Amino acid sequence: DTEVTQTPKHLVMGMTNKKSLKCEQHMGHRAMYWYKQKAKKPPELMFVYSYEKLSINESVPSRFSPECPNSSLLNLHLHALQPEDSALYLCASSQGDAGFSGNTIYFGEGSWLTVV
Amino acid sequence: ELKVEQNPLFLSMQEGKNYTIYCNYSTTSDRLYWYRQDPGKSLESLFVLLSNGAVKQEGRLMASLDTKARLSTLHITAAVHDLSATYFCAVDIREYGNKLVFGAGTILRVKS
């Protein structure tokens, strides 16, 4: 089973709302990622967690707050977003330490976020 | 700054024809990934290329990596309509580990 599950699939939120995106994998992967993809653009890395610790933050604004409660779960907490934050948010995972590369990185189906 | 350049950005081809998508990158890396994305969908892993000279094939797609030239190719043989999608290459930056930097993507349309 090479599945990364994301919820919700679609989310519409106002600029004053607080919401969360959730990601789950049961492949025993120890590295998990959040990517952001705007329409007709490639994905861009936001955060990397390795063994439940944040290892990379690509200078993401603080209105995005990641959390890794355990090795299978990854959340992205959203607060005071702007309309330009509307995008597809992709969670991904890979086997082993994020410091070791070359493992296949599996992406979830994504969460479509619209900020109004 | 790492640059990953794909060309062409848009490719319209007839069924049965062959074509190649190119991916050039500007830094030393020996790990390159190819993904497929259908409209409104997520990314599907196609190939992981881990060393100079690596070649992998799956069905009508074949990917190769030349780390000295900093070039990867995705070759399409006898295209069929089902191959229509956007194809991304992505380079892994070693010093960060599993940080993928994606090319702009190639939109492939196979016409019947």
C-alpha cells in the first residue's frame, strides 16, 4: 500500500478563519513533506519533517503552521490566510531519514484550498 | 540558485510518434525524479534515477540520467492518448536531503 491520505479534499475558508489540513500515511515512512502548488505551476516545498522533527522550513509565512503529532500524521494549521494562498496543498512521504535521498517520494491526492 | 529547466513546455504529438522531453539542471545532483500529473490530480511517481547513466523503462516511457551533462531525458515511444498529462522532472538537492526542486512541467497532448 503506497497511499498518502489527505483531508479534506476541498476547503473554502475566510481570511479570519482557522482551519487545518491533515495527512496520514501507514507505510512506516519517517520523512513527511508539505508542498504548495499554484495553478499551472510546479509544486514548491514548504516544510520537511524527519522523524517527527521539523528539518526544513522554506521561509514559509507564520500563517502556515505545521505539526507532526506522530510518525504517521502531518497537519498544516492555517490562520489568517490571504486569497493568494489559494492553491493545491500536497502532502508527501518517503522512507527513511530525510537526510538520505533517493527514496521514492509518494504524494497524496492533495487538498484544494480556496481563501475568500 | 538551482535551476531546473524542462523543454518543451508544451508538446502536441500524434499517436504512434516518438518524442523526448529534456530536463536540464544547474547543480550537482545524482538523484532525479520524474512525475506525471493529470488535470486536477496529484503527482504520480514514474521514475527515480539515482546514478550517472541510469536508465529506466516502464511501458512506453524511458528515462535516463547523465549527471555529467546535468541532463535527464524522458523518451516517449509510440505515443497513445492515455499518455496525455503534465510531466515534471525534479532534482534532489543533496545538502538539504529530499528537497525536490521541480521543473516547470511539460504539458503533453497526444492527438488521435
